[in-house]
Amino acid sequence: MEMINNLLLGFDVVLSVQALAYCLLGCLLGTVIGILPGIGPIPTIAMLLPITYVLPPVVGLIMLAGIYYGAAYGGSTTAILMALPGETAAVVTVLDGHKMAQNGRAGAALAIAALGSFFAGSVATGIIAGFAPLLTELAFEFGSAEYFSLMILGLIGAVVLASGSLIKAICMILLGLLFGLVGMDINSGVARFDFGILELQDGIDFAVVAIGVFGFAEIMKNLELRDKRAEVVSRIGSLYPNKKEFKEAWPAVVRGTGIGSLLGILPGGGAVLSSFASYALEKKISKQPERFGQGHPAGLAGPESANNAGSQTAFIPLLTLGLPGNAVTALMLGAMMIHNIQPGPQVMSNHPDLFWGLIVSMWIGNLMLLVLNLPLVGLWVKLLNIPYQILFPAILVFCVIGVYTLENNIFYVYMTAAFGFLGYLWNKLGCEGAPLLLGLVLGPMMEENFRRALLLSQGDFSTFVTRPLSMWLLVAAALLLILVALPYFRKRRDEAFVEE
């Protein structure tokens, strides 16, 4: 009965004109940025953070969440029609989705992706509604030592699940932690590592880093590749999958939803791992594995469902523990802090309208995305044909405006440009930006909880292992480190992230 009352509260919040309008705006923006190559949800959300100042907290977060899962929908359109994945999770979509498009089944591929994503998103939202309150109750048992240990586990998980080199992922997280030390000391109020620059005394704003590393750097990378842009499959055909395609896709959608819902909770890229794991499972259990990579509906339906389910269940650690699992939820956490909302288990008790409004908005948003993606597919094809030379100046202007409005200070624009240059170099070196952003966001929180735990224990470091929950979290972190050091695990991990 309590669950029903909570959901009714959520519907009461979301079914207001303002909330519905911004939910639709977020879904529409998410779809567009997912479709247009070289933009992505991270710089867009970072750029729109200042807008949330003038919105009620729940409305602002509903819009940002719509951008996030809307981009997952839109990204599949680009992957299917252009063989151009907007993010790592969409790499697997290219394998069979683009092949279906080349075989004259582009409409069916888009429909399978959209319907699978809708089903997965709806189920994952139900899981959030059912299990988040239970995890919130558990989170009330957390003290400073437990939160510190949980963040250690989260950062190690981010390293293990990040695609690419483990060493590079560790270096990026450590660099993010170092950037997080810039600014006032939380206890003494003494400025650290600010080099006498007044603007750095409040620390490095995560929006500046996000827009620089994911916005400016992405523009430079795409300008470099502008002559290698893929051809767009413009002949869509029927949007209805035939009986055979539906029969092959539906079981994969169910399995992908289950995989994504479970792995999406993991920190550091569970949604990415979900899509790869789903594809590997479908290929393994198939009676005709040779059809994968040639346009098999199951090879498209499973990963797309897993990706969307993983994107939604990534909100569980954010809403219950205040722990961002990826770069986008780190920005969402920043948006909550802008409104003086303390992330963690208190959100559900102190701001039930925000908690349940955000959950219900995901159901409504998924329905909006289904309507946006299929009937308007012709419009999306036209968007894909816009030359990037026309797009990038508009993207650049919006990024600069977003950064400048943070503090109405030109210094932040210069700093963003500097991070853009660094992001471009890191790209060249094969270093991911997401671990850096996670380290930057979690660093100050880790330091605060670490020092508070020592203060409460009168400087006794054993408090991290004498408190049972903290000890088990550190044990789990140690086990992850041991696993990743094993040659067999390293080999299997590398194989999971290889494009076939």
C-alpha cells in the first residue's frame, strides 16, 4: 500500500504541465544529441546545468534524466543508419543493426531497437521503484567510514569496468582525485593548489571539466574525422518487423533487460558492460551463431535492451547512496548539490516528491521516446545529413554560453578550453575521460568522509576495518583488485570490450 501511495505522489508531481513539458524537452534533446554524432549527453547535461538554477529541483532533474536515457534511444539511430556509435555502449548495436539497414530492413531495425529499449526502460524503472526503498533503508546504516569504503569500491569498479587499458583508467581516476583537491581545505579553510588564482579557491567546477573534456575535445576529434564520415542509409522501409524477426528478437529483449538491470547498478560503466555481455550471451546460446554480424535481430535487440535497462538502473546507487556510477550520474549529483539537496538516503525521506517524481518520470519519458523515435524517423534521417562543419559552431557557442553562465566569469571559458585541449590529447593517448570525472566528483566526498571518520574515531585508522559493513566493502574492493590482476580475468575483460 505504501508503494502505491509513493507512486501516486510521483504521478501527482510529474503530471503537472511544467514537469511534463520539461520531461518532453529532455527526451527530445536527448534524442537529438544521441542522433547527431559528436555531441553526447555529458556535455549537453553539463551545458544545461545552469538552467536548473531557475527550475524547481524535481523539474530540473526530470529534464536532465530525459536527456540521459533519450540519448541512449537516439544513439541507436546513428549506429543503425550510419554505423557510427555515439558512445561505447552503442558499438555492439552497429554489428547487426547496420547490417540489417544495409539489407533493406532499416525500419525494422529501428523499431526493434525502440520497442526493446521501451520494454527494458519500463522494467528497469519498476526495479528502481521496488528495490530503491529497500536499499535506502540499508543506506541509513552507513556512517563516514562506510561511505569512504563504498567510494573506494566504486572507483575500483570503475577501473575494472572501464574499456581500454587498466593502467590508463587508474591514472585518469588518480588525476581526477588530484583535481578534486584544488580549493579550500574542508576543515581548516586554507586554500590549496590554487596558485594564487582567486577563481580556483572554490575548486575546479566539474561542469568546466565535463564540457572541456567531453564537449570541446569531442568537437576537435570530429573535425579531424570529418572526411571519414559514414554514408547514411536513407531508405527506411517498413517500420514493422516481420514474424520471424519478432520471434527472434523478443526473447533477446527479455534476456537483455535482465542483464542490463543487474549490471547497470555496477559503478563505472555497467550499462556499457551490459550491452557487450548481452551480445556475447545471445551469440553463445544461438543455434546459428554464424548469423551474428550479418543482420541477426537478436544481435540488435539484446544489447539495445541491456544498454537502456543499464542506463536506468544506474540511478539506483545515485538515489539511494548518493554514489554516481558513471559520468552522467556524477553530473546529476552535481545538479542536486546546486539545489542544496544532500545526495544519499535522506533524499527519499526529506524530498519524497523529488525521489518518486524522478522515478515516475522515467516511465512517462520512455513512452514519450517511443512516440518520438518511430513516427519522426524521417526527420532524424535529415538531421544526420547536416554537415558537421555547420553543426560544430552552434555546439561550440552553446558550450561557451553554458560555461560563462556558471559564474559570469570569462576565466571559466579559458579553463574549459584548457581542459578541451587536454581532453583531445588524452583521446589521442587512448585515455577515457569518464574515470577522470568520477574521480573529480568523488574525490572531495571521499576526503570529507575519510577525515570525518578519523575525527570520530580520534585518529584510529582501524575504524575502517572494525566496523563490519565498512570492512566487507573494503574486502570486496580488494577481491576486485585481485581478480583484475589475474591473467585469465584480464584476458576475458579485454575480449569483452573488443569490437567484432
